[in-house]
Amino acid sequence: MGSAAIEWDETTDFLSIGSGIGGLAGAIVAHDWGMRALVIEKAATVGGVSTYSGGEIWVGGSHLQADAGIEDSEESAFEYIREIGAGYNDDLMTRNYCVHAPIALRYFEENANIAWRLIPDFPDYYYPQVPHATAGGRYIEVAPFAASSLGEWQTRVHLSPQSLSGVTHPEMFAQGGLSHLPRWDMSTIEGRWERDERTMGPGLGASFAKAAIDRGIPILTETPAQELITEQGRVVGVRATRDDRDYFIRAERGVLIAAGAYDWNEAAHRTYDMVPDIKSASPPSVTGDGIVLGGAVGAKLTQVPVPVTCGYRVPGEEHEGRQLWRIAGIPLGVPHSIVVNRRGRRFGDESFSRSLGFALKTIDGGTPHHPNYPFWVIQDAQARAKYDFGPFRAGAELPSEVATTAPTLRELADALGIDPDGLEDEVRRFNGFVEVGTDGDFGRGEKGWSRMNSGDRDVEGNPNLGALTQGPFTAVRLYPLNIGLSNAGLAADVHNRVLNYRDQPIVGLYTAGNSMTMIEFGAGYNSGQGNTRGMLGGYLAARHAAGDPSPALGASAP
């Protein structure tokens, strides 16, 4: 849309579309560099996908590591990302991330009062076997945040139905991880709930919201962006909707698209992720606005391989008017459980979501079908007695709307349409692995993340292994689930300028976070990198829009 004859409702210098960590970080830095900043948000509450997350930040070579006496470097982090990227990362963008992440981390600590804390003894858990993985120091979280300090915004910065706000990572690990939740001492956590002290993703989102609010940066909720406005090829503003009418905002220095990916856009899923029937654990407002807005002005869309995760639903549970889909991670990796397809066969390491997530994207060229869809988690009576399954406490029978239960594996398979011979044979094979303590097919329980997150420390040897021997047996139907990290996104350069299909910057248009392709990481990923790239993207975009781009990459940065 052109700008001729538009009557602007509002004029600012830097406009953030989205109120997650990327949009808020961009607005904060824009303000600090002397620009007028404004944030618009489609939802009624702020925080975005970052508030739904575990709240981790992943940075190598940070000042927090140096202060703690932990040796690490930007170069080591760079090599680590390359080692796990399967060749799909862009080296310049990876370098950009590794150089600037420590700079942005320190900036927001010193200038926005973000109370970072190292998560001690937390290794690069996804791929600890590669040469440049570390035993700890790259993972960071915020200290418990007193939400009462938000004033009238306290109820408008949302909480998460996915993460356990109120506990810190060290506290969680000290009590045996989430698989031990039924045996936790909850007194500290319940005290934080009563005082509304937020941790993990809710604490991270609230911390950045507080910094923006303290600066007097306007945040307009229930104001979805509808269209970018251009003037001689430059993006100069946005047509949004506010109070059921068009609302025109002029942005003199730049517009930042930080609206998340396309989790609740079924057509985009089928086009870009190529897995049937994907659901979402993200806020329902995440519908692919970045792709729509950018595409209309010639933005380039690119892709890298990103796996889905696994989820399930509890009928009747809703979130912001949509079905709530729960992340299934912990119950899949506890002992006495396996995940199987309709042939009754396992297809990945249940304790490591990326193993299952990539396998769900496989198509059998001879059929052609997705051989691992549909799929189920199957637990025996021991698992049900020991471990929670989401909102259902250990020892409780899962409702029939959620699970199918049968006295034997064969009867369970018959009820679900699973090959009974295949299931019985697979369970015998898996139980044989349990006897020797090693999963010979998929290496279940060999990663630090698996052991810390879903392993049972009361189990000798491999804490993620336990035989399925005791009926009744319970199965829960699982679905592919997006958690804000999708295959496709806007292409951008080292200043987070959106690129067109000639790889030229679209003047005045920037992107950050999950609206941008995860080209820094390729096919590899560590939890926390999504939050970090959102924060970093907002930082770099605002500096460039202010006319003071970061010089840290030197002459190699165009």
C-alpha cells in the first residue's frame, strides 16, 4: 500500500510488530538510541512465544561465564553451531549471532536491568558429543521476577500454560527434574505463585515488558498489523486495526516484524513443514503475519530443516478461545514408556524430542505415506504409578477422552488399529535393551538433556529406561506440534534487514525472532537459542535504524 493521501493516526520512529522478546528488545534499544518507539500486539496480552518458553538464553563467551571462571569463547560457540547444523547454517549469520549475543546480553543487563543468572552445570544437552560442546555455562535464565512491579500491566503480561513458572532451573534439577515432580517440595514454588514471582518464560517476558514500560514506550494491544505501507520502495508505516477500524502508524526510521512464526496457520504448515495435521503449543495469535506482511512487499522467504515436537490434547481445555495443545515431552522419556507408529514400531529416541520430530517428517517413497503417523505413547502400569502425565497426577487413571487402556498389549493394539504382532515384538526388543541398560536402536538416555529432564534418578544405570511388563497398558494419541520454531521465515542480513529475492535489503523493514528463518543454526538447535536470536535481532535492527549499526563484525558485514 502506498502512503499517498493517508491520514496518519500516529507517528513514531521505530515500530515493533509483536510484543515478544524480539519486539520489546527492539523498542527498548530504539528508545535508548534516541528514537520514538512503539509496540503493537495482536493479542490482548503481551509477551509472545518467549513467555511460553522455558525462558532460557544460550550464549557462548559471555561476561557471566568469565565472572564465574568458566572458560569459553565466541569462536567455540561458532564451531559448535557449525558442528550441529548439518550444513544448513549460513556461516556469516552464525558468526553474527556468536559475536553479538554476548554484547546484547550485557547491554540488557546493564541498561534494562534484566537480572541474568547462569544455569550452573547445564551442558549443551542436545549434542554433547561434538567437540565444541561445553559441560556448562552457556545457558542463562532470569532471576525470579516480581510481577507486582508491572503495576497495571501485571495482568496484561501473560503467563504460560506450557512452562512451570515459579521454579528456577537449578531448583528443578536439584529435585530430580520434571519426572520427579510428584515428589518435589513445592513450598518455595507455591510461595512464588502466591506473590506472583515469575520464572522461566513468564519471568523472561515480564522482565523485558518491565524495561519497555519503565521507558514509557507505548504498547498497543489488540492492534493487529494488516499491511505494510511503502513510499518509493521504502517501508514507512503500517495499516493496523484498532477498535474495529483502520489505524495508520507512520514509522520514520523502521518497522520491525517480530510477530512469531505461523503456528496456527494450517495452510502454511502444509506448505512449509510438510507434516500432516500439525498442532501448536504457541499463543493463538501466532498465525504467520510476518510472512503475509513481508511477502506483500517482496520479502524473500527461506527455509531450514526444523523438526516438530510431540503433543496431545485434553478435550475441553482451551486457551484464548482455541484448543490447548500440551507439550508431551516428559512423559515420553520416562521409564516404562515407548512411542510407536501404527506398525507398532519405535522410530526415535523418546527422551530427545528432535529425534522423533525429524522422523515424523519422513515420507516412505514406496507407499507414499508418512510411516510414523499416526503415533502413540504407550506406558505400562509402572509408569502410570510413578510419573505425572501433564495435568494428571501419578497413580491417577487417565480419562477415556485422553487415553485408551487395555489389560494386554495385544488388546491395546487391536483397540487402536496398531499392528499387534509388531507392537508385541517391539516391546520385547525394547525390554531386552532395558536389561543391558543401553538402547541399541536409538540411544535413549545417552544425552544429558534426557537424563536431567525426563530421566528418573532413582533408576540405576540409564534413568530413561524401564521395561514395559505390567498391565494394564495405556496409550495416548500424539500429534505433531509446533512450539514457535518453524521451517520457513523471512530472509535477513546481519543487521536484521529483511531481504528481497535479489538479496537486497527492503529499506525500512527489519525482522527478529521466529518471523526470521533460523539460518544461524541450520538443522541444529539448542533450547534458548530462539529467545536469544529474538533479543539479538531486536537489538541489531534498532541500532541500524538509528543510524548506528553495530561495528563488531567489522568490514565483513555489508
